[in-house]
Amino acid sequence: MRINKRAVALAFGAALLSSLGNASERLVTLGGDVTEIVFALGAGDRVVAVDSSSVYPPKVRQLPQLGYLRALSAEGVLSVSADRIIANAYIGPSAVKQQIQAAGQQLELVEATPTPEQLYDKIRRLASLLGTVAAGEDIIATLKADFAALAERRQRLSHRPGVLFVMNHGGGAPMIAGRNTAADSMIQLMGGRNVADAIRAYKPMTAEALVNAAPDWIVVTDQGLEQFGGVDGLLRQPGMALTPAAESRRILSMDALLLLGFGPRTADAATTLFNALHGESENDAQRDY
């Protein structure tokens, strides 16, 4: 059988172009985790606009912002004339998704379950969409090695301190994080015990809940701590002064995307919090990423 060398060459060239993705396409990325992974995969130069939760890497802040992830307007998103929109599946309100798709805009939704395994899936999905599969596998290999090292350290623990995550964003009442949250997953990774695991998702923080939970440590985002007015403002919350964490001022703060985003830096974030929680490198809790 004769082999058509020209046809083979053309097919190989087409496959290669597909694997490299379309470097000239205009992307909108919605969701801080999605944007960070897209840049980590080497496709950041294709991004022309983002949402306000997209803050890393720092160069992202120079791009046009289209509003908050869960409060977008279809008109604003469509005004950018992107070739594709790649978004965290939690974008909202729900009508916006339908309006974007009805306008004929290509919209790719990426699931964002906050576990290491789902993080690998998220990276693979984005790498496939962007034609950067090899880069995705490199990132995953590094994450797996770092998470494995952290798991070994957790196995050697003789005690897991009680940890409470407090959310204070958007001007509403402070909330505490129960099961099935990114905060709960991070508490497990850092070798803590979520003292609010009797509840599911996020619930309002009350003085009674704080006293009953009796956390050894409070974890909060940098942004949330600023909303409280700093550590002293946090400790003035009803019931907080009666907790072991407040008595010893054991407060850990970290950037919201780094702490809760479940992206390429998550293993580093969990390791930093592990070190702080277990007394190995307490100053790292406030490290500037």
C-alpha cells in the first residue's frame, strides 16, 4: 500500500496546530480559579477580560473587569466580543448563562469541586480546551507530589487542632463554614479539624455557635479580616472572646483566592497553613504570594 506522504504531513500539521490551541483567539475567563489556571497553562496572552474575582497573577489586574462572578450581566460579558468564554460553573445569575448562549457565544463551563482530585480534573479540562495538555500534566504532577508530601506529614500528627473558618465578604453577616465547602477541604489539608462540621455549607455566625464550637484557631481571608477592621475587630464579634482561639489570638489570614480558589497554588497554601497551625513556621501564615 502506497502512503500519501503529503496527506500524512498535512494531517500531522493539523494535529499539531490543534494541540497548540488557537494562540490568536480572544478569551474571557470568569472565576479566579479559572483565570489563574489559564495563565499557569501559558495561555494568559489570549485573555482579554476577566471578572473581579480574578486577581492572580498580578498582571490580570490590568485587564478589563466584567463584574463579580455571581452577579454578571450578559451585556457586559458579550460586549468584549470574545471568541470563547471559559467560566467557573458557579457564574450567575443563572439567566446570564442562557442569555450568553442564546446570543451564539461559545461558553465553556468548568466544574470547581474543592478537592485535590477535582482540581486535577479541572486543570485537565482547561488544558484540553486550550490545547496545552503537556503543560497541564506538568502542573498536576507537581501538585500531586506536594499533596503527597503534605499527606505524609498529616499522618504523623498526634493531634488535630479545632479550626473554624469565618467568611466575611460582601458586607453581609459573617458566616462560618461547615461541610462541603472549600474552607472545610482546606482545613482537612492543613491538618485541622473543622469544628463546624455538624453543619453543611455556610451558616450565619452567632455567639452561641462560636462558644459551642470552641475553636483553637480561627481562619479568615485577608479580605474578610479587613472587613472586620483587623484582628481586634474580629475578636470583638459577639462570643468570639470566649473561644480558645481568641484567648491566645490564634488567627490565620490568607488571600481569598489562594485560600479557597483550589488552583495551582493550593498545595503551597495548604503547606503554609499546616506549618502555621502546627508550629513549624508560624510567620509563613502571612506570606505575600
